[in-house]
Amino acid sequence: MKIAILTDSAYDGKASDFKDLYIIPLMITPEEGNQIYDDDSLTKDEFYKLLDSQSLKTSQTAPGDMMAMWDKLLVDYDQVIFAPISSGLSGQFNLARMLSETEEAYKGKVFVCDTKGVSIILQTVIRHIAFWIAENKTGFEILELVKELSTKFTTFIIPKNLETLKRGGRISSTAAALAKMLKITPILRYNGSIDKEDTARTYKKAIVHALSMIKKECKNIKVVDVAYSRFDQEDLDLIIKLIHDEGLTVGLYSELTNVICSHTGRETVALVGWRN
């Protein structure tokens, strides 16, 4: 049986990373309202220019685009495993699952996984799916395996720059000003959705505290994955040094995807640990 893997642009790798992997874009909407496909036609420089100038919104793939992609893949493949952005961040999963279960052409052929993932988490999920396909697992089996895998990560997001969070209304102007004045850095937990976990005085202490929590929750961990938006190189070097100082090494190291940066902004880092 020939199986295709499909993900969306919450994945920060490339389609060439794995055999039979395809990527469908999510949408980014600037303030003027003209939707932009989040694909290779939008360069990183163009994206950050938009991000710095206005509040951006993101949305799921249009149903017509989704079904057109499935139709195209099913010409050459017997099944499609779709591993989209987390259901806690977007309606993408629920829309795709509904289409796969109600449209006769996709029943038993398109399998939609609730990955709980974005960015480097999706990279790990996709790698496992490719391995399971090579082991001749069925679509139904892979759904269950992804469900189990999605419970095994501990992730913290630390934004140094609160401007995008403030502009998007996710943090008040007063709270942002107070945090800047007192040098308070929020630590956000990501487990499929984003919630506030803690705060720290200074960005450096926030990184160290997040790493400490990862080590506590992921026993005997040796490696952490790192995703980041645009920083000064000095800041990135400091993050890597702090990871090494905690006795850890860096595994996956990747720039955050546009759809996540649209909400978190510049100077944001995500640290991911996996439990065995």
C-alpha cells in the first residue's frame, strides 16, 4: 500500500525532508484583509515586514483547497495521513476530520491526526509517521500511535519581546509596560494550546526555569529541541549556552513558522523535551 503524508505550514521543515511528504498552506491575514497563502511565495523578510507593521491573523486552509489536495494525492496514493496544526490552535483538524468522515470519496482513505503539534513538535510527529508507514502500519493504527505520541512532550514558550502579544490583544498594554519596567518575562506552557505557566525576573532566568521544568517532567532527558523567531545572534548564543550549562544538548533547531510568529512575535523561543 502506498501512503502519502500531508501536513500544513505549521510544520517548519521542508517537503523534501521525508519521502512522500506534502505541505498545504495555512492562511495569514493582514489588517487590510487580503489573505496570503503561507507558502514559499511569502519570504521570511516579507513576513517579518508585515509582522512589524501590523496585527496579523491566521486561518485554516479553505475546504476547497484541502479537498483538491486530497484528490490530487489519491490519484497516486492509496491513503493519505494528514497531520495538521494542533486542534487547540486552529479549526484545521476539526474541518479536515469532518470532511474525511462525511465525504464518501475520503472514507477509509484520508486519516486526520490530532497531532497537538506545531513547528519542531510536528517535525517529530512526521518523522514517526514516516517510520510507522515503513513498518506497514495502517492508517487506523497510525491515528492511535499519533494520539499516544502527542502526550509525550513538555514545551515552554518564552517571549522576550511582548509587542506582538500586546498588539494582538493577548496581553494588555498596561501589563506589557509593567513587565518591561520590572523586567518580568512570562513563561508559557504549550500542550496543544498555550497557557500561562509562570514568570521570571529577566529573560535569562526564564530560560533556566523552563529548562529546569523540562528536566523535572522528562526524566533523564539529554536533548531538547529549540524553535525560535528572529533574535540578535547574541541572544540565540546565550540560549544555546544556557542549554549546555544545564547538561543538555540541542536536537532539532529551527526557525518558528510564520503562523506561530504571527501570534508570538519576534524574540520568542520554544523549548521542547520528550518523555520516553
